[in-house]
Amino acid sequence: MHVLDLLQSDNLGLTLLWGEDALLGQEVSGVTATDLEDPRRFLGPGELVLSGLVWWTDGDLVKADRFVSALAEAGATALLAGEETHGRVPDELVAACRAHRVPLVAVPAQTSFRAVTEAVYLRQWGDLSRRPNRLFALPENVRAELSRLLEGGAGPAELLDRACAHLGKVACYLLTASGRTVARTPSAPAIPAQRAGGGALREGLSLRIESESTPYDAWLLHVPDADAAPPRVLHEIAEVFAQYRDGRARRADAVRAAGRELAVLLEAEGPAADPGALEEALAAAGLPAGGPYRVLAATDGDALAEALAHLEGVPYAVGRSVAVLYEGQDAAVDVPGRLRTVWPLIRACGGPEADLRLGAGARAPGAEALRASMHQARFALTATDETAPVRAVEQLDTLSALLSGVPQEVRSVYAARTLGALGDGMLRETLEVFLANNCSWTRTAEALHLHVNTVHYRIERVESLTGRDLSRLDHKLDLYAALRCA
């Protein structure tokens, strides 16, 4: 099918904002819905891109150009932009699509993205059915069985098994975008998340089942052997799992609500929450009684939830950006270490623009120590950076690491107050080298190629200007901390 076929549909109410006839006649291979600012890594050639434009800011030409250039580089056939978020499709986006030669179609607020997706795939299946090939849709008895299973609350493993049973011993996987296996057919060997996550799968056929809320909840229906299952059948199976996930999302919201209630108790101002109330909240969130527990804090609660789902056998509850997990009695379990392994897969889902960091508090032996673990996790989160996006409070074992968790605004004030009188020249340099050489006059003179008397003079000036005595340990630490804060 082509973009022009969609525009001719009376049911969708689409409006062409820009597009030349030759471009509108390009073959459509599939549909991807996204609101990432730079979605190119998740797009395939020939795809239609649906976007609600949540990423766009009024008047931002750069964001519009970045988004459309990503579509052009990925080989997208057209952008279908929703009008609901902003009430219109911005002129900046029209200009960017014209510049990058990407057809732009407006989707009215009353038309759902699902309706557009279904129209594309139904048209594709209709085209395929008229071709002389061996592609067939799911048999009627299989569709009926899957409907019964959905209504009965069957899990993803049973659904996938029954959906693929008529294909023989086909290897088929239901994976999350980060590579976690949700389900696989009995004949499918396990795939490590590190090999399946972040768009690493290159062989076979993959159908992406988008999430309307978060990129971390997108799924992939993957068949390593592209000839093992007809694409029409896989599209229908993907639709089954889209329905399954709608129901799962409602159940997950109820679970997250209990996690949010637990987080509210921990974050409440004033005296620590009553341990009895915390124990009730822990039980309501599905966590075993007695501990030990650990609190995690992240910059994105959805990313945190997907990361924790990789930790098999570890019960947890997630609030908005805080999680409490039950570690059990095995002291050898290194949860922060396991999360450091998983986190690159999560970051790959969020894309280059996402700020994804995680801090872990210390083990809390029981409910009464949970608030302390939460404060530790929050502090460890502020100490994370690009080089160490996951940091546990136990890693803060040096003064420099400890200071990295102090907000930059506080560090800069302390550094300016303590060192400001020295300026940025030779006195500050001499102080830094002097402290680095354990206050050795000789080694400092050698490092700076100075006479020892000159070093003595400069250090006396430092002491006079800062009001510190460098023969005292506490004053040395004051100045060392100020240098690290600067």
C-alpha cells in the first residue's frame, strides 16, 4: 500500500500538509508510533511514523528539524502528526518536512493512532491476499482460541504457544525493547538480554508493538527465521499481544498505585513514618515481611520498572521515581551490580536525549530503616554522571565521591567562599600541588620548578588569604574539599 491509499480513506479524516506525488506513491512497509525526539534507531525503511508531537515545543525550529531529519535518514515514507496535543500541526514541522522531503499528514484529534495502524495493516494484508503466494492469515479456530484465552486471563507464554502451534516447531519470541524475554515458544532457545536489547537483533523478522506511554514498555515479536512464519500471521499475533498488553497495563496501574502509596509514606515530611504503617504498605505492594529491603531512586520511574523486571526472583514495588525491593537473606546478592549490567539496555531504549540515572541506598534490615535507605538513594542519585549512571551509596568511599553528591549550586558557593581570595592563578595552583604532595615543601618545589623559599612564601599567602593553618588537618581538609568542589 501507499500513503495515497490512506489519504483516500473517508474514515480517517487525514489531511495532506505537504507531499509530492512521487513520494506519496512509495510502498509502505509498516507503522511505528513514537514521541522520541530522535527516533532513528527504532525506525525501518518504508515505515509510516505516527507522532503525537509530545516532544515538540512551540517555536522550536531545532527540535522539528532534528526529528524530521531522523525520519529522512531512516527512510520513513511519511510522518502522520497528531493534532490533539497542540491543536494543530506546527508550521515549523511543515517547513522541516518540506526541507527533508518527508510527506506530512495531519491526523485529527478524533482519529486514534490505532485506527490508522489497523487501516495500514488491513490494507497490507488485503494486498497480500491478492498475490499468488503462500501467505495465509491465522486460521479461524486459532483466532477463536486466542480470543477465549484473552478473555480468560491467560499469560503471554500460553498465548504465544497457542498462536504459533499451527506453524510447527517455530522459534518465536516476545521481547521488551530492552531485550527482556516476556515469552518464547517451547522450541526457541533463550536469548540473553544483552544480545536482544537496544535494537541489537539483526536477523529474522521483528514486529514492534508500541506503547503509547513510554518507550521502555514497547515489545517486539521476533522470529529469527524470516521464512518460518508468514508476515500476515505475525501481524495478527502482534495484534493479539497489543490487546493483551492493554489489559496488562490496567493491572500494572493497580500495582504501581500500591508502590506510589509506599513511596508517599517514605517521602512524608516530619517524623519517620510509623513502622507498622510501612509494614502494611509493604504488604499491600506485594513485598515479603521482615526485610531486608533496599530503596532505589531514578530519574525515570518507567525506566526503573523495566530495569527491575530484568532481576528475576527479586520482588519490588515502583512508585513514580522510587522503588523498594526485597533482597532476601542472601547477603551475596549484588542488586546494584546487576542493575549496572542492565542499565545500558535501558538507556538504549530511551535514546540519546534521555537523562537516565539511578542511585541505590544501603540495605535496610527492616521497615524502620527504609527512610534512611531512601535518603541514601536520593543522595547517590545526585552523585551519578555519564561515566557512572548507576551508583550505590556504598560506592561513596572517597571524599571526592561524597562531594559529587552535593548539588553543584552548593559546591560552587563553598568553593568560592573558601578559595575566592586566591584567584585562579599561581596561589591556587601552589596550594593544589602542595596538598597533592602531602604538604612536602621539597616535592612541591620540584613539581613547580621553584625554590623552596618561594613555596613557603606562597603558602603563607594562602594561609593569610583563606584564614586557614595548613599545619592543621581540619584546615587542610577544608581547602582540599574546596578544590574538589571547584
